[in-house]
Amino acid sequence: MAYVIIVEFRAKPDRVEAFAELIDRHAHNSRTLEDGCLAFDVCQDPEDPARFVLYEAYRDQVVHARHLEMASYQRSGPRRRTSSCPGPRARCPTGATC
């Protein structure tokens, strides 16, 4: 059975486009470069463009833990934090906060 997480982010009003580009690039890298990443979908709410929901599926929890240690994830962290914050219903395993 796959290990699935769903994370919600709110882009800061002046950073919506920058966040969209950052998270799309990160999702692409995760899907194509990480063995065991089964899916990484980025959904942007058409009625609230600042709201993003990420659907991530990994072969198992070990693969997800390895994802969090990847250089691409670590590099995107500071930019992600300056562009967004976890949404109100986010379940983010990293414990990220605004």
C-alpha cells in the first residue's frame, strides 16, 4: 500500500506566481528524480488562486522520509517559507508553520 500525504499551502498574496513555479518545479523533480515517488500532483484552486493542495504518494514511509532529506527539498524550503504558509487544514509532516 502506498504512503500518501495531502498538504495544503496558502501562497502569500504577492507571491502566488512565484510559489506556483517553485512547487511545480519541485513536484516535477520529485516525480522524475526520486525512486519510489509514485505521484506528486499540485492542485491550484481556480476560485482562490492562493490556495494549493499537494497530493503526494510514495512507495512507503521510508521513501517519503528520504524525499524530505533530498537536496531539492532542502533547497526549496527557504523559498517555500517566504512564499507561502501551511493552509488551515494542512497535515504537513515537517511541522512547517507560518
